[in-house]
Amino acid sequence: AQKITQTQPGMFVQEKEAVTLDCTYDTSDPSYGLFWYKQPSSGEMIFLIYQGSYDQQNATEGRYSLNFQKARKSANLVISASQLGDSAMYFCAMRERNGGFKTIFGAGTRLFVKA
Amino acid sequence: GAGVSQSPRYKVAKRGQDVALRCDPISGHVSLFWYQQALGQGPEFLTYFQNEAQLDKSGLPSDRFFAERPEGSVSTLKIQRTQQEDSAVYLCASSPRLAGMIQETQYFGPGTRLLVL
């Protein structure tokens, strides 16, 4: 079974608008962390935001916020005020307390920001 | 400061050749990870080093894959007798502390794109 599911292969958003990238996850470990990374065409993964399973509030980092719905096992990324430079691949990822040293990534969503 | 660097950035190999991919982590980083990213997919974990100790190699797809980090800094991922299915981007990541903390941020390099013909 897929541990991280990103159902949107591609998304378009108009510059300056907000966009939500979906992520659902599957784990039986009560302690886990969820990450979002951005991968521009240059190739390196850039950390954006982190949400711990016990965190009471949704994580925010500048224009990025994570809509964490624990009961639904979803961790959607919201990008506000999109910029042309936001065009990239976005990956949702998870680490489990009992998962050893592995970070598990989804298949990614390609975001296109239109001028 | 310098980030994680990887070399070569691109490698073309003939099937059956051996290749060596290098990763220079951020200076002082304890943890080092290797990932394989197939085209159109997310990265998949290969192996983890804590300093020079390889603590997890459960993601290495076969015994043709070998990784080392002899002095706890630079790491090399070696693939013997390459096959076409080894074609992928190989990403290296480092982090300053031990990997036991779930929230530990990993800093990624630009990757090496390997094409096996």
C-alpha cells in the first residue's frame, strides 16, 4: 500500500492566487512527521515545511502553510500569493518513529504558475 | 556556506560498467543519506550513514550497490555492472544531527543523473 499519495500529477495556478497541493498518508505509527519539499528544475530538494503528528497547530512558514487533518490522514500544502518562481515539483514526505532512518516520499505534484 | 555537492552531475554508462558517484555533505554534518529517484517518481531511500557507520542499507536494491563513507565526511555510492533499470537521479542529503529525530531537516544536493545505455 502506498504510504504517501499525491493524486494531482499537475496543477496550474494564476500568479498571486493561492493553491492547495493534496497529500494523504498511511501509517499505524502514532508518532510521525510530515514534510513538504520543493524540487525545481535544478534538481535539489528544498525543505519547505514540517508538521509533527502531535503538533496541535497547523505549521506555517511564510507563504506556506500545512493543512493537517489527522483523522483524515491528510497534510495538504497551501501556497498563498503564488509567484512565478514557485513553478516546480512538490513532494510530500513522511518519517515514522518506528520507521528507522527512512523518509518516504510521494510521487509529487508539478505546479505551474501562470503570469 | 557551501551546500551539499555531488559529482559528476551527469553520467552516461554502458550496461555492465561500474560507476562511482560522489557526495560532499555540508561540513560537520553527522548524518548522510542516499536516495534514488526514478523519472517521474519521488526519491526512494537507499542507505543511511551516521558518521562513518552505515546504519541502514535496507533500501539498496541489490548487492551491485555499495556505499561507503570511510572518514565520516565524503561518501561514495558505487554501482557495479550497471543495468538499464539503474538509470535514475541519485540524490545525497545530509543533516547536522543524528537521524533519530523525526523532524530533522535534510539538506539535499543537486543529484547525479545516471543514464545506462
